[in-house]
Amino acid sequence: MSTGRWTFLSHHAHVLLWIARDPDTRLREVSAGVGITERAVQAIVNDLVAEGFLSRQRVGRRNHYEVHLDAPLRHPMQREVDVRGLLGLLESERPTAP
């Protein structure tokens, strides 16, 4: 079995999933959880906001994020799938506490 370092999901998908799980998260937490730099997370969040997958609202000294579940995925092969479908698929595999 290969021990390569690639994954099926992009950093954009990982960041979106992290924020969907915790809309009040800090970019530092996302960075540590996803395993990329805080600067990379900031760039990805900016991409996701610009493309309409997220909204960002300042609340005091922090940001609150809203995931736009009805936004369709960008790739032509997945245009019929929205963010809700993607997150639903990924969350269905998430272990639950006993």
C-alpha cells in the first residue's frame, strides 16, 4: 500500500468543511487542523467568499462565517451537486461519540 502524501480533497474542501463544522473558528485553528499555513487558509477563505461559498461577518474581534449550502460546486462534472451535498457526504463518514 502506498504511503503517498496526496488526498482526494483539496485544501479548499478541507477549509470549507472545517468552517462548516465551526462557523466561529479562528483561522489559526483551521490552519492547525487542516495542516497548512494561516496565510494559505486566509487566501482560501478569501477565495471561498469571492466565489459565494461563504459569507464573513465581523463580530467584535472575531469573524463569524456562514456557509452557503445551496452554492453549486465549480467543476463541470459536479455542477449538479451543491455544498450541502458535499458536506452531507463528508459528514456521513464522521465518527460520532458513543
